[in-house]
Amino acid sequence: MNDNLLPETSSSSPENQANPAQVSRLIVTRPLARSDQLYNQLAALTAGKIECRQLPLISIKPVNFIPPELSGLDGIIFISGNAVRHFFDSFLRDKIIADSSARNLKSHMPDNLQYLAVGESTARQIKQYGLSRVDFPRQMNAEGLLQLPQLHAISGQRWLLVKGDGGRKIIAETLVERGAQVIELDVYQRKLPDLESQAAVISAQPTDPTWLVTSAEALNHLHRILGLTRKPGHQTKVIISSDRLALLAKQKGFTIIAQSSGASESQLIQCVKMLLTSQSPGGNGHL
């Protein structure tokens, strides 16, 4: 992690909360490939206190792509763990599949190539491929990434942005404004979960769960699956991970139980821990 980092915002501060309410069931909604470790930690944290389960609101589908020529690049930015996995797995298949040591990519990548990740979990996944020089921001989102010193004086540089289809444009647009050439590479798609998974989401709603949501796509999918457009007073409970999601949640009629300081596993776990403390006997009654 880079030493020149911005200060972390405080987790679950009272001004970020709206309508605190009792939570008896927590549902983790991240795609399965990303949520196992988070879910396991939350399940252990909430055991004997509240029910915790997984119901992904996004299905990740890989897309076919041609790995770009890496020589001449100044760096690669990875938006998510899915971006890391699908990019490097394709690279392994198409470039060096005959090499038995291919899992360690360091010797196959250009020297002096910079690797940036939007968060700590994504950085860990990059390191699993043998690339130890990875930086990420303390504020683990697009805005935090753009304030890393590596992305300031970049006029004339070439950066590869590895991501899923769609999503926010702020990273690419800002880098271009700063004079860089940006190559955007979509390596996966975000889709609605399959019909069986959607049915499970619908059947869970009458139990008054609190949905842990960390992306706009997941929030939009939840709104769509539950048919909440036809229920403007639904007040479905959510825990969200950013001011941007808070605004979207309010616009769609969700009740925000808590807001974490970010979308990393540690930040989400800390938020839930504070929530449990606030509603336990002797708690202070608010976050």
C-alpha cells in the first residue's frame, strides 16, 4: 500500500445514518466470487445475534477479449477483483499457457509497469499472481484512486483500465483530462441473477431483512427484482457503502439503516459490528 495516502473517513458516523431500526436478518448481496470471505466473517460476527445469509444481486459473466499489448504502457488500473481474475486468467490462457510457472506473472510482465487497484481486496488478488508492487488508496473508491500521486502528473502516459462493462466513467474521463491516453478493457459483464436466485430474493423480502449493498447495479437490481417501482412507500432496509449510494437509495425509497466508510471487507465488517453494538442491551441506541 502506498505511504502517501489520504486520511480515511470515519466509519458509520451519525451524520451518515438515516432512520436507525432494529436489524434481525442481514443479507450479503455481492456476487458469490467476491463475497465468500466477507460473508464468512459476517456470519461469525453475527452468530447468535442476527441471521446472516448470501443472496447475490449481480451475476458476473466473463466476456471474450483480446489481451492488449502491454509494452508501452505506464500502468494498469484494476477496478475490482473480478477484473483481476478475468484479465489474468485470459492472459494465462492466451499468452503463456505452456509455461508451468505461469501463475507467477512477474517474469512475463514489462518492467516498471505500475499496478493500481481501487481497494485492498483487489490489490490482494493482484498479488496472488506474483505481482507484489501494487498500490491502492485508503479511500477505497474511484475518487480515492484518482487522488493517488501516481495518477497526477500523467500527461502523455498510457494507462490500461481493466473493468466490467458499463459502470462509472469518472476514472477514464479524469485521466484523459489530465493528459493521459486511456485504454478501457471490459473483461466481464454484470447481469441480473438467474431466475432461481431472483425467486430467493423475492421470498426473503417478507422476512424484513436488511440488505448489504455496495454498488449501484446491485441496488438497482434489488429495486427491480422486488418490483419496488409499484411500491413507492416500501421502506426496504439497506446498509450502503458510499454517499453516492445513499443518494440513490433515498431516491428509490429505501430506508438506510447504516452507511459504512467504504466498500472494503474491513469497513463493512466494522459498520455491522457498530450496528450490532448499537442495538444490543447497553448500546447507545444509535451509530
